[in-house]
Amino acid sequence: MTLQQYDIQYSELPLAVYSEIAAHLGQVESVETELLPQDAQEFDYMQSQVGWLRIRHPESLAKIDQEQLEKILDFYAERFGAWKRRSDDIA
């Protein structure tokens, strides 16, 4: 089974909000999340403690689940701005 994996970031989003997003996405069937640590070389109080939120799901995710995932991400994007995104397909 081929998995789709991508990371999203909002550089100033607090840890609690990243955790909330991960919890919401975790309620979507077949969707897994992982909080990745900040990788900045120098401490900046204004940066999030989280570097990226990794999202992983089967490439063949059911349409209803894909729509729910997008609704959740859109909800937070409306409140905190556009996400920076990087992606990779993994086997």
C-alpha cells in the first residue's frame, strides 16, 4: 500500500494548537499525525516549539475522509493563515 505523507507548518503556531489539530485529524479514519520538533539553529521566542505537523494516510483515502481532512485544515488556515507545506510519497 502506498502512503501519502506531507508536512505542514505555521511558524508561530503554539504547541497547544498543533496538538489540537493533530487530535482532530486523528479522528479521521486512516489518518495518522506526528508532531516534528523545531529545527531552528537559534532560539526565537516567537517561533513555535513544533517545526512541522506530519500527516500520513493511504493514497487511496476514502473521498469522505479526504474531505474531512481538508475541512479541518481549512478551518485552522482561516484562523492562523496559510500553511507552508512540503510533501513526499512513501511506500
